[in-house]
Amino acid sequence: MNRREFLESVALAAAAPTFALQSAANEWGSPVFDLHFHLRPQPASNLAHLDGAGVTKANLLTRAGALEQVKAVQAAAPGRFTWYASYDVTKPDAEQVLTQAVKNGAQGFGEMKFHVAADGPELRRMYALAAELRVPILIHFQEVDHTPNEGTWSTGYAKTFAAVLKAYPKTTFIGHADAFWANVSGDYHNEAVYPNGPVKRGGVTDRWLGDFPNLFGDMSAVSGNTAMGRDPMFTEDFLKRHQDKLIFGSDCSCGDGHGAGYNNPAAPGMAGKCVARETLSVLKRSAPPAVFQKIVWGNAHTLLRIQS
């Protein structure tokens, strides 16, 4: 598909009568910004998920070479998409490529998901660059395989990342994924993908969100959903305490914003569900309206300098 065909396809989706700009505010009581939305290969599906889930705007997570696709989606649906760029951090030209992406309009780095250590030299280069360019960096932390031989990503979070946060005080870090969210509980030891049950107070993620002004939480994926759904009393307090540090995201691959085709082998209970809708529902029932509005809309705009 060439750029003209891509643009025409997305334009048709944008004009579909299923979407109204106020749909998110009507359904959720607030407009919704999705921080964690992977650019989809089929043009119309980008908008189909947003409209189906009642999401107003989304941040596209892309590889650095997807500029033409990003421009086409933004042109067809003005005001609905921002974007972050990612690139293999083990490559010697990573800094050059990501710097150019920011010059081209990327508003952050992400999702940074590579088989390297969280405090290793590859990612440290990116932390320094993010500070230099004054953009946030969104990192996937995972210590347990979802599937055989998948490998782990940005490892060592619980043991090493406090030192990173101290070493790069001018870098805006956004934590995401299994290890980040499992560590809201003080008894997590990398033994499960999505631990459940009551939260033991004192988890490092909970502590660090309070201790470090440069750390924020991306609430996307089954990891964020499970962390917020496992212990309602903890969640209510957690959302209030960290209301200025949390940002809604979906990281959902369903086809229509209602769960079509969604299947995560590590989370069979989520099969056929939309992660965006499930997490928005948890947040809606767990937070006062003003806190909910910050998490699903306000924080992304004020803290990450995303224009309304």
C-alpha cells in the first residue's frame, strides 16, 4: 500500500459515523488519552480501536522508520494522535536515529523493549539522550517469559533502577509492564507474570513513585490492569497518593475496542476482552472523578507536555 492509498483508507475510517469527538467524555465522564497505542499495520484499525473503546486521543508507539505512516494517520485524523519512536538500543546509530525522530515530531522514546539490562550501557545512552532532548522515555520491564524462550526485557528493575533514577534526575522515566506493576507489592520475586491476590505494602514501584519526581507509571496492558484489580482497597489509596504520576494506556491488540480477537496466553481470563475498556472500568470505580480525569487525560498533557 502506498502513502496515497494509506491516507485514503484512514480518511474513510476517520469519517465513519461511529465516532464523535465527545464519545469518550459521554461514556467515561472524561475525555481519554491512551499513552500506549502501538501503530497498527491496517490503517483503519488504528481508529477502530479508539472509537470502539471510547478513547479521544492516543500516543502511537512506533519504530523510528514509520514516519510516513504516522504523518498519514495524523493528517487523516487531526488532533487524535501523538507519537513516540523506538529503535534498537544496541545499534551504534541509536542516538542519531532517535534524535532525528524527535526532530521529525516524536514527543518521546518508546516503547523501549530490548533484551538488555535496565542499568546497562545500552539504555543508559538513551536515558542521557532523553534528558538532553527533554523528552520522556517509556520502558518495558519484564523478568519472566510469557512464552518459551521469549526472553526478558530491561532486566534488574527492582534491584537496580533506584540508582538509575538518582543518576538521571533530569530524565523523565515512564515505567510499564510486568516487573514494574508486579512490584507494587512488597512480596514479588519474579516468580509470576501477573501476580494476583492482596498487595503487600512496601513494593518498590509504590515507594519510588512517591520518592522520585522523575518516575511515572504507564497503566497499560494486562500488567497494569492486574495490578489495579487485585486488591481494591490498595488500589483506591494508590490512585489517590500517586494521582499526579499515573497515565492511562491500553497496549491492547483487540480489533474493535470491544475485545474482538484479543488473546494473551499468559492471561486467559482476558480473552475476548478489550484491555482499554477493562482498565478504564477499574479506574472509574476506584478513583474519584477528579483523580480519574487526571489519570486518563490531564497528566499526559500537563506532565508530558502533550498539547490538548
